[in-house]
Amino acid sequence: YRQGPWKNREAVELATLKWVYWFNNRRILSSIGNIPPPEAEARFYAQQKSHALAA
């Protein structure tokens, strides 16, 4: 995810925000099954809900 050089501080801040969004929501993690973190979180809570219903 390499970009730059940036023209001013605002450009750096915007690029940083975009990178943080990508890092937290879009990147693929092999440790959780080659899916993005939000998908893993949704699967986890769906599984918890189904276990609670079964109990």
C-alpha cells in the first residue's frame, strides 16, 4: 500500500485514514481463514447466536 510523496499535511492525513480503513476492514488474513476481519467477526457472532439458541 505504498503511495506518495504527498503535497501537504492534509494529503498525508487522508492517505493515513484510507490506510487505516483498509487495514481494519479490507485486508485478508490467513489466520482467520483468508477473509477480512469484519466477515470473521460477523461469522463469530452468528455462531454465538446459534449456540445460544441451541442451549
